[in-house]
Amino acid sequence: MTFGVRLLPLAALFAFGTASTAPPDDLALVDAAIRGGRLVQAQTMLEMLPEATSGTFDVAVLRAQLMLAQGRYSEAEAAFAKLAATPSEDCRVVAGLGSAAAALQHTELALVRLRDATARCPADWRLWADLGHAYDSGARWNDSKVAYERASALGAPRASLLNDTAVSLLMQHRYSEAKALLQQALAADPDDRRVANNLDIAAASIGEPPVRRRGEDAARWAERLSNAGYAASLAGRTDDARAWLTQSVAAAPIYPAATANILSSLGPQK
């Protein structure tokens, strides 16, 4: 279970030609899909780019960011390092290196890189949010709070910032507070899958079962039950965890091995 892939949350070799860049609107849509957790959509959009534009610098940045969001942290770090060697002063590259380092738990290196990024581009809210993530990975809660406040002041989208702040609270085991923020975030952006996943995690951690949404298919429902079960197990709610993981397997065996492993680790029901 991850907190909704918050670290945006990316070992391909990139060919940088002199081709014209892809239409800005197209790239903005890919960026929005990555940041909204719609990773299959982002992957498909990148694959559909014309050959003449697929090797540009901006597209290479998006591919690296997608690796990061997919949890391919070592590959993402390598991809961003290749971009940095072009050479590049692009703040997205420095931030990507920092976020990859944070995900790999190289916290001090992450902080150095992300502080550098915010110093170079202090008006970019995304960089302050990424710095907040790195502070969270080092359990520096007060510093992350300040970073998120800076992101807010620079116009960070409400749902995204509420999600980030809530994940920080989840990491501090402040589940009820996190749940309240995530409910606000989901109201602000009902289509953000990261927020929905994190809300299930927060609710399950305090013993509240997930509720199937109207029109939700079996695979998505099974995924949510699995997330809730794992969250409950981490919070020490063994009976809840066992019940929701069992329901997940019955709903659709999309994660049979992972779910079975968690179930077996809970031991026999008392």
C-alpha cells in the first residue's frame, strides 16, 4: 500500500533531437494525468505522441516523471540524471532527482536537491510540495507543514495540497485529521484516484469499512478493499484487516498473491 502515489508519485534511454516540441496542451494533459494518478492514461498518451515529438526534452521529462509515479524509483533517478547531464538547469529535472532520492530514502540528498530546485524556481508551487514530501520522508513534520503552506500561497490546487497535507498526517498516525482533509480534497476533485485511495486508508486505519460506490467495477472495488485491509493491518486492526482482505479476494482476484500474503501474515482468527 502506498499513500496514493503521492510522490509525483517515475531505465529508458532518451534520444534528444531537434524536432519541434509536442503541442503544449497535449503535454499539459499528460502532466495532469500523472499528477492525478491516472497513470495508464498518461502512459497511453505518451505512447500516442507523433514520432517527431516523442524524443524532445519536455517529453523525456514527462516519461521520467511517469516512472517516478509508477514507483520505478531507481529507473526514474537514472532517467533524471541523464536529463541533467545534457546539461540542464531545468527545475523539473532537479526536483525529479530530489523526489527519486526521497522515495529511495536518501533523505539528505533529496533535501539538498529540492532546496536547490526551490532556490532556482521559487515561484513554482510543485517544487515546494515536493520539498514537503522530502521533509515528510525524514519525519520533519514542522518543516513539511511550512513547505505546503508555501505551495498553497503560490496557488497549488486545493485537492492536491489537501492530499499532500493529509498524507503527512497519515505518516504521523493522525488518521482522523487526515480523513477530514481527504474528504475535503475529494469534494474538490472527485476524480482524483490518489485522494480516493488515501481516504480509504485513513478511514480503515480508524476502523471504518470502505463503501462501494455506485457504478464501481469489481476490480476497483477489490483494489479498495485490499488497500483498506492492508491499512487496517498496519494500524493493528487485525479482524478488520482479515475481513476486508477476504472480501477483496472474493470481489476480484486482481492482487491474489499480495492479498494472500497479507492474509497469511495475520495468522488464524481468534
